[in-house]
Amino acid sequence: MDTSQLDVIAPQLVESIKVSMRQNGNAAVETTQIIKKIYPSGFMGKEQDALSMVKIIDTMFQIANAPTEKVGDLWKALSAYALNGLRTSV
């Protein structure tokens, strides 16, 4: 990548981060706190479950903050994470 492109890409990235923060609030910090409560002693071989939970918690924050027209897609994503959890636990 030509470094001159950074002048174009960087402001776009910053704006994308700002939009995400407005939509999801403090979700990253709160998700970390939730996972620490669920797994106070670490994952101990439950990494796949922990990753699925992070996706589920993040999606829950998105549902709570999403415009009405996007909520259906987020519920579908949440369902897919649950089905994936079932698939990997059998």
C-alpha cells in the first residue's frame, strides 16, 4: 500500500469506529466483564464456547441499539451462533 493512501483511509476508519461506538456504547468493556464473570478461572478447554458467547453478547448489544429495520437480521445471527454452539457440542 502506498502510504499516501493512509490520509484517505485513516479518517474513514476513525469515522467507522465512532459510528460503532455510538451504536454499541461500551459493549467491548462490558463484554469483557461478563466473560470474566462467566469464566473467572479462564477458559480451560472451553475456548470455542467462550468465542461463541462473545459473539452472542456482542449481538445482544447490537440488538439493543440497532435501528428497528436491522433487528431481524441480528436475531438471525444470534440464532446461527446458538445453532453453531449445538453443532460443536455434539
